[in-house]
Amino acid sequence: MGICHFGLAFNGAVIMKNFLQNLLIFFALCLCVFIVFQWHREAALRVNIQTLNDTIHDKLENIQTQQGIIKRNEDEIKRLDELKNGLNETVKSNRTDIARLMKDVEKRDKEIEDSARSLESYKNALAQANAAIKKQNDDITQQNEDMKKFAEAQNDLVKKYEKLVVDYNDLVKRWNEAQAVAAAAATNHPAKR
């Protein structure tokens, strides 16, 4: 019985040794599988980290680009605002000039009306002089001299009237040219940089 028992004990030790070796091999294989799984997971995580880093980099570049665009737009808005203010000042100045020119035109129109009334009174005086000439034959020579003086005065008045009309037309022409230049400057003015 002793030998059997020893044989069983030896057999049991061998079985136990084989079991422990197999168990150690199994744990070693499990550890290898776990390491492979960890490497695979870590590689996937590194890819994700790189993707996130690329995304962050792209977003930072986009932010910098947008900030540059905002700065340029702010500068352009400031430049356009200054241009608008300058044009508003020009409009105010033009309105002042227009008001002054309108007063001058009204003054000239009044002078023309006064000249026309004077001309009418001269015409009436001439008619009276002609009637007086018919009535008074003995004063014909004196009245002819008066008529010559009247005609000269009338010619001077007509010359003044014609000069006034020429001056008025010249003023209107200069006004229209100034408006055309201002309109051309407002529509064809290149943008300042």
C-alpha cells in the first residue's frame, strides 16, 4: 500500500505540477492577449488624440483668420465712416453755397424786375415825349436831342440788362458744372486704402 500511496502522491505531484505549468501558461497567454488589447486600444486613443489635436489646430487657425477679418472689417468701417463724415461736411458746405447763390439769384431777379419797370417807365416817357413833339412843332429840335438822350439811356439800360442776363447765365452754367463735378466725384471716387 505504501507504494501505491507514493505512486498516487507522485502522480498527484506531477498532475499538480502540470496543472500549475498549464495555469502559468494560461495566465501568460491571457497577459499577452491583454497587452495586445491594451496596445490596440492605446493606438486607437493616439489616433483620436491626434484627430482632436488636428481639430484644435484647425479651429485655432480659423479663429485667427476670423479675427484678422474682423480687424480688417473694423478698419474698413472706420475708413468709410470718416469718408461719410467728410462727404457730409461737403454737403453742408454745398448747401450753404446754394443758399448764398439763391439769395444772389433772387437779388438779380429783383434788379431785373426793377430794370424792367424802369424800362416801362422810359417807354411811357418816350410816348409822352412823342406826343409832345406832335403838339409842339416849334420845339422839335429840342425834343430830338432829348430823344437821343433817352435812346442812349435806354441803350445803356438794355446793355446793363443784357450783361445781367449774361452774368446770370454764366452763374447758372458754373453752378451746373459744380454740381456735375460733385456728382462725378461722389459716384466715381475710388476707394481710399
